[in-house]
Amino acid sequence: MINLKNKKVIITGATGGIGNAILETFVNYEANIIATGTNEQKLDKIKKNFENINAIKFDISKHNQIEKFIEECSSIFGGEPEILINNAGITKDNISLRMSDEQWNDVINLNLTSTFLLCKYSIKKMLKNKFGKIVNITSVVGHTGNIGQANYSASKAGIIGMSKSLAIEYGRKNIKINCLSPGFITSEMTDKISEN
């Protein structure tokens, strides 16, 4: 029996398809949740649909604000975060020869670097209680690659390697770090991908 009642959970990308499903699951388990995203309308919808959810607009690409964000989460919770779900991500697809530096950098910076920093500052808090669980949402294309997604595939493969390294570093401190690699799931992100 999974007991997540009142567990302090941060979910990034909670306004997306997968993020919203993750959010609903934790709500059903009566967790204490801070949900983030950048779409204000969708955050308002979360607030209307779920009672007692802290839905906060936060752009995880702002790296210099991530430590402060984790501090704010601790203040809202009245204690250290216990579970972090790194789900936020973007795509900026293009075949490699046409991929701009901006497309490459934006995807790597948000999907990989932001995920690392959220892990880093959350682990710092979790170490105080010698307890924590982090789940990083990666993708099947981090294992297989995909046409037009060199940047996205690289970012997701990076999350896999990073999660393995962090798991080795902090497992002995009772902080468990894993990642999940979903396949193609119907969402706004995959709507842009052709049927082929």
C-alpha cells in the first residue's frame, strides 16, 4: 500500500498532459502538492479543479531563480520537500543541419540543465531529513534517438545519465533518484509530431 498522504511534493510541468496526470495521481493519494508551469490559464484551471493545491507560475529556464524557488517551496510546505517530479520539458524540432544554436541551447538548457539544478537544490534540502525521492521524466527517444530531435534526444539521454549518477551519489543518504522514459503519449507536445 502506497502512503503519500501529506507528503510534500513538487511537480514541474504540471500543466502539460503527462504533468496533469501525475498531479491527479498525487491528489488521489492526498499529498501536499506544489504544482508549477508557465501557462497561467492552465494553472488557474488546476486551482479550480483541485482544492488545497499550490499552483505557482514558475519558469524553470530561469536558472538563477531555481534555488530561491526551492526555498519558497520549503516555506510554503513548512518543511523540506520530500518528493520532486521533474516533468517540465520543451521541444524545438529541426533536422540537425537546419537546427539553430538557439533551438539546441533552449532545449538543453530547459530540459537538462534546469532538471539538474532542481535536483541539486532539492537534494540539498532533502539531506536535512535524510529522506527524498526524485523522479525525472525523460523519454524513449533518450534511448533510441529520433529524426529532427537531436537536441531533445540529447537532453533526455543526459537526464538518464545524470539520474544514474545522482542515484549513486545520494542513495546511501536515503535519497532515491530514478527516471521514467515514456513513449509517445497523446499530448500538446506530441500533437506537433507527424503520424509518420
